[in-house]
Amino acid sequence: MIDSTQHKSQLRDYFDGVGFERWSAIYGQAEVSRIRQTVREGHTTMLKQVETWLDAYALPRGAHVLDAGCGTGLLSVALAQRGFRVTSVDIAPHMVDATRARAEQASVLDQMEFLVGDLEAVSGEFDAIVCLDVLVHYPQPLFEQIATSLAQRTRGPLLITYAPYNRLLAAMHWMARFFPKGQRRTDIQMIPDTFVRQTLECGNMQIQHEVHISQGFYHVALLDAVKTVS
């Protein structure tokens, strides 16, 4: 049985330590290894698709968006620059600090709120929620809990990424264990597509769009879902 408290504590320690250094480099502009470059390129492609889907919803200026697992704030700041109110939350304090610094540099601090903590502890409702490259770190039981919690808190779209399970990806992740420590990613939890769909359906969410993004060592499924009409 999975100890959710222990798992989240391990993730917090990783992303507030060596993980912060690694992902800050990947999300930044400095030269990185070829492996990390493919992750950067895949992540950039994913963010562009997210912005395209959000634009299609034509959310009004001032709409409240939750960036659940904001990382270093790339998307949070981009959303604030589009005129949205943004709540940025992350389990790692260093990630939230980086997001705040990015927001200050972009002069959008007054449109943003910053929280450190568990995604499931976030209260209130939002006009849209994005949770990107976060659920890839949670096994099925925790994936289900977090995705269900986020589904309950959005009045509009919920955009998530997850790591789809297939044998090729499983083999690639197994091979990655033998890379030099400085090039390894944290453990990725692959989730079957059917489980993701069932979880969203149980949360009264209906998938509108779906795309798989594969670039080098970056492999995610990106979903856009909305509340079903009762």
C-alpha cells in the first residue's frame, strides 16, 4: 500500500533540492545536454498546445486560473500576461520562489497568488485548472485522488498531462536508470490510458481534446476536459 504522505515528502525534497537545479536548467535558456534539450523542446511544444486550447475557450480577462504544480512559473507568468488572475501552487518552496521572481521580472505580481503545499489542500473554485508534468510523478492511487480533487475545483476546463503506459516507454525509463546521475530524471509513473479516462469520467469530466507529445526523452499525453452536462 502506498504511503501518500511519504511519497509527497520525497517529491518535495527532490524538487526543492537537486530536482530544482535540474528542472531550472531545463526550463531555462542555458546550454544543456542533448537529453535535457529534448525534454526542453517537448515541454515547450506541450505549453504551446495548452495555450492554444485555452485560447479556444475565450476565457475573459480576469478569469481565475490555477496552475497546479507551477514549477518555475513559465506558464503561470504567461497566463498572467494574458490578463488572467493566476494562483500558482507547488509542493516545493524553491519552485514557488522562482515563480514569484519570474512574475516580478515580468511585472505581473499584482495578478498572481503564490502557495506552497499539497495540490489537494488548495481551496476554492477556478475558471480553469492546468496541471502539467506533475501527475507523471504520482502512482495510480494518488493520481486518482489528485485528478478527482482538481476536477471538483474547476468551473471550466481541466488540462493535465500524464505519462501513458506502453512497453517502449517502459523500456526507455528502465534504460534511463543507467545514465549518469546528473542526467537522470526523477521516477516517472506511467498510467494506462483507460485508467485516466475512467478517473475523469468518475469526476464528471469529459475529454475534449487529446494529444500525445513525444520528443526524445519527453513523452506525455495532454488532455483537455470539461464538466459533463447533467
